[in-house]
Amino acid sequence: MTMLMTMERKEWQRRLGEIVHGRIAFDEPLAAYTTLRVGGPADAIVFPESIEEIRGVVRMTRAQSLPLLVLGGGSDVVVRDGGFRGVVLRMGRNFAGSRVIAGDRIEARAGESFPSLLRTARTGSLAGLEFLATVPGCVGGGVATNVGAYGQWFADVLVSYTLLDRDARETNVPRDQMEFGYRYARLPEGSVITGAVFQLTMKPRDEIEETVRNYAQSRRDSQPLRASSAGCIFKNPDNAKQAGYLIDKAGLKGMAVGGAAISEQHGNFLINRGGATANDVLTLLAEVRKIVKKRYDVELEPEVRILGEDE
Ligand SMILES: Cc1cc2nc3c(=O)[nH]c(=O)nc-3n(C[C@H](O)[C@H](O)[C@H](O)COP(=O)(O)OP(=O)(O)OC[C@H]3O[C@@H](n4cnc5c(N)ncnc54)[C@H](O)[C@@H]3O)c2cc1C
């Protein structure tokens, strides 16, 4: 039975409708909102367009003890087949936008996609975000996961970010109060990132374009960018070879469970070949972990966040 039970459903629908002027959907599969294309339905998914709407959703879910899940591009998550009992706050195109401020900074809303953020930087001849070339996701998700590639991270270029805490208070977090790690940011429990400011460096535009082209080409050569995936599925372990190398060495490229398979092109990419369930994905993930542990005594930790409930 869903948390928004039949009797209460109309009441919740009405309340959310009063708070959020953007789209609201009930019982919609979250597969449509993740790049891996798996995941069962959310009781409710809302697409707020203003900070007031986000604040209203945070307040309402808090007051009603409803679980709240924030999703950006859905490119670093595996949502289980049972979906999510509670309200999903989608911070994508509905809450996007970025602009150059003070000559060499960019201010972005949390739902701004990486391609769009990078476009603002390129157009303004601002260097520092080229590593985002071909990486999917949004600014809020990028802060929450400290997105990085080629030895560069969001943490290197962030000046500040803003968030709403679980009491819906807006806080600006300056650089000296940020805490980041590998694919990790320490955030107050239940907080919603609403925007960020990046410090970049003025550079000739053609140099920026060349770096973007090189990164994009190197990714196209090594990663299955056309397949549905969540990027690298495991973190690279400390004091051991890269996860993709170990998986390849163990002969696991091409291994499949249902519609989920380890990419033939890149051992650390788990792809949805079509029709995969979250159960297929998680079974394959567990199997790979078991084999790598047995062969190399290395515990691979998922890089993706596994969310929601079993069916
Ligand atoms: C083809 C491909 C290539 C990739 N390459 C890379 C790479 O090179 N480097 C890398 O680091 N990652 C990579 N990734 C993973 C992914 O792109 C990043 O982790 C990205 O930062 C996730 O952003 P998102 O908006 O999609 O987050 P989501 O997947 O939507 O969410 C990720 C986490 O952040 C939280 N979150 C999202 N938005 C907010 C918000 N506004 N406030 C609070 N919490 C929030 C979510 O609750 C969740 O826990 C790749 C993924 C794919 C599919």
C-alpha cells in the first residue's frame, strides 16, 4: 500500500497542487527520470519552479513526516523496482539557469544541466569546468556528489552553494565551510541544494574549446556513452587497481543478468541493454562484487546511490 493511501490521496494532491505550480505526477515510474532507466513509481514527483515552491514542499513533507528525495539528472542513482514512498523533488530543467557574474564567476541554479552550465562558461571564455564535457547531471547533484573527472572536481571551483535545510531555512555555505571527498559532500540531513557559484579563470575561447573536444573524444573512445547507464558503477578502490581494470581482468565484461550487462567497452559501466529491472542491475552488481572479492580480495563499493524500496 502506498503512503499516500487512497483516502488521503486527494488531500495530498490538493495540498501539493497548492504549493507547486509546476508539474506534479502521482505513481509515475522513476525509470523515466534516471539515466539507467530503471526504478519503480514514486508516490508523488513534483517539478517546482521557484524557491518558494521548494520551501513549501520541504515544509509540508517535514510536517507530515513524508520522506523527501531530491533528484537532479538521475545519473548517479539506481532506484529499486518498488519505487519511492514519499515525495520526489525533481531539480532539473524546471529549476535551471546560469549566468556570468563579476566577470569570472558563474552563478547557477541547482537544476542547471552540466551541458548548459558548460555552455555558459564557454560563451564567457571561462575555464575550469571543461571536465564536465559529456557528463550528464545537474548542478545540485554535482555538488552532492562532488562530480569530477581528469583529476578535477566541483570542489576545486566552487565558491559557495545555497541550500534549504530540513526546516526550510536558506543557508549560504561558503568555501571554508564546505566538506568534500571522493564522490562525496557532507550536507545537513535532508537538505536541498538550490544553487551554486563557481570561480573560473578567463582564457582564450579556442583553448577552452580544444580541451572540451579532447575530453569528449577521450570519453567517446572509452565509455559506452550511447547506452543507458549511471556512469561508473563502483568507486575506484584505495590502494588497488581501478575498478574497471579489475572487472575486465576478472573476465566480467559482457556478463549479464536479464537486461543489465557489464559494458564490453568499459568494465566499470553497467548498462541497461533494454528492459532491465533494478533487480537485474543489483543482482549483477552483487555478483561482480563477489567475484572481484574472491579473485583479488578487493571490496568494490558502489559509486551509485541505491534508493527506494524493493518490489
Ligand atoms: C555516462 C555517464 C558518465 C558519467 N561520468 C561521470 C564522471 O566522469 N565523473 C563523475 O563524478 N560522475 C560521473 N557520472 C555520474 C553523474 O554524472 C554525477 O554523479 C552527477 O554529478 C550526478 O548529478 P545528477 O544531477 O544526475 O544527480 P542525481 O543522480 O539526480 O542525484 C545524485 C545524488 O545527489 C542528490 N541530489 C541531487 N540533486 C540534489 C539537490 N539539488 N540537493 C540535494 N541533493 C541532491 C540525490 O539525492 C542523490 O543522492 C556519470 C554518469 C553517466 C550516466
